[in-house]
Amino acid sequence: IYHGTSNPGPWNENQRTGDNKWTASILARDADTGEMVWALQVTPHDMWDYDAVNENILVDLPIKGQTRKVLVHFDRNGFAYTIDRATGEILLAEPFVPMNWSTGIDMATGRPKVVETKKTAQDKNVKDICPSLEGGKNQQPAAFSPQTGLFYVPTNNLCMDFQARAVTYIAGTPFIGGNAPEKGGPGGYRGEFIAWDATTGKKIWGIKEPYPVWGGALATAGGVVFYGTLDGWFKAVDARNGKVLWQFKVGSGVVGNPVTYTGPDGKQYVAIYAGIGGDMGLLIAGDVAANLPYDVRERGTTLPDIARWTSWGGELFVFSL
């Protein structure tokens, strides 16, 4: 059984010493006993809210001329990992989004090489850390196509300023200790839908979007990949080259995951929920959102115009293929 773990708390790294094992880690457990087989802490002593809870995709891939049983993981910290799923050995770790907090991964230890100027500390305001606390990818799941051998990944391109502060633990209340206002990342776009080769650590193609791509990906045997956008488009693209084949305006932002199925009539359908919610919903400026006590971002600044796409939401759209 493979699973990820969340970040340590509080965010103020001065209040917790050491690696804080096994936070921000990928763990493998024996399904019969629950015993840990191996663990990889992808962000030791995490000081940026880089959880490792994203999905772990199990595939067999040709690595350096040999078929390996691997686990592929696109982490919040911005690195894409290709890991031997039996031993935990890192076979490849490369950035899949713009980043500046690390210069790479030490392949022998698995530890990221942290840029000193991007380390956070109490009462210090560290500017322009990329990716932001939303991560290079958040909860939105990637997809794998056995036809192309590629992974299709919804990504974020956001950066943040991070100021840690002292915080006291009180049961039943938030225990954060930091403020982290966000902004768009380099390049003038805030999200990108990419095709990734996990055998080489290379992006094959990408579709830049004005907002984070916060919904999941769906790859089909017909050579098509589906995904939705926060400004309300549901798109079908060619799995090999990223050409947009079809798109439909669903009326609200997509944060859900497309699914496909065969109906009782024998036809194939694809379905998607439309309606901004979850973490992206918290970014909408307004009286209620502005008074939430636990969030660490400035209202209306991360995605200042996202509220315009919240109408006509909470609906299920189903299309016949």
C-alpha cells in the first residue's frame, strides 16, 4: 500500500527541529501487516507547506533499457519522482513546474538541495518562493496513458511571500504560524496542462492556462485527454501533441475530475462537475471569505477575478462521444 503524508505543523519551522519524520513523505506498507517497507521524505523539515499527499501512480516503464515497476509521483514541492516501487530507490526526480526553492535532488539521499535565500524563519518575510503553498500540483490527479507512455498533469504556476510567526497551540483551533500571500508565477500564466515523460523527466507538451488547472485529468484509449479549467472550459486534447480537439463552456470553474463510462445504450459518455469550490473557492473575495480566521492568503489577490466564473455552478455535464 502506497500513501503520502501531510506537512508538519506549525508552519513556523523555528518551533520544530529536525526532519519531522515522516511528514511530507511517500510511504510503502505491507498490506498484510501494515509494517513500513520503505519511506521517502521528499521534503524534510518542510517549511513551505509542501504536502506529499498527491496520488501515487503505479506503472511499468522502460528505464535505461530495462522495464522497471515504478511509482510516479508529482509532488507539491514541484518535483516529479519516478521511484522503484519495491525498494524506494529514486530513479528520476526533475522539476515539472517553474521553481526556485531548490536546485535539484540529491539522488543518493533523496534530499532536496535547498536554496538558502528561500528558507523561511520566524519574523522573516521571504519573498517570491516558487511554487507557492498550492504546490506545483495539488489535489488534482494526473492520468497515465499506456498508449503513449505519457502522464497528463494539471499544474499550478504560483509563487508566494512567506512570513513565519510564533504561534501557541490551543486545542480545537488552527495551529499555523505563518502568512503566505500568493501571486502568479513566471511567464504570465497561472496554470498549465502538461504531458510528461517519466522515463526522461521531460515535458513533452503543455497548454498554458490563465488560472491554475485545478481539476483532474482523464486519458482514454481513443487517444484523447480531457480536463477542465477554472474559467469554465471543458477540453478534449490530442494525447500525443496537445492539440485542442474540442471544448465546451460549462459555465463555472472546474475543480472536479472527468470520468468516462458506457451507458445502458452501449454508447460511451464523459461526465464532469462544474462549480468552483474547495481551496479555490476560498480564494474568492467576499465578506464571508474575508472573515475566515484560519487561511493565510490575502483575499482577492491570488486570483483577483476568479469570482466572475462562479455563476451557473453546481451542475453535472454529460457528453456523448
